[in-house]
Amino acid sequence: MQERLTQLIANADLRIRMGDAGRKRYETHFTVERMLNETLDVYMECRVKPK
């Protein structure tokens, strides 16, 4: 881990690319609409089903 952190400290281009990739992942996987839909799915799965 120390080696990787040292690499990030020394390499500005790598930091930028990793930051950009993280931002894209966040914007793709953690939209308000998606989080709402996934939360509602969990609630629907947990609700008590009538017998």
C-alpha cells in the first residue's frame, strides 16, 4: 500500500486519471434516481406479504 501511495504522490497524471475514473463511476452508479429505486426495491422485498 505504501508503494502505491508513493506512486500516486509522485504521478500527477495518474492521480488525475484515477480521479476522473472515480467521478465517472460515481455519476454512473450513484445517481439519485438509481439510489431511490434500489432503496424502494429493498423496502418492497422486506415488506410483510399477506398469507
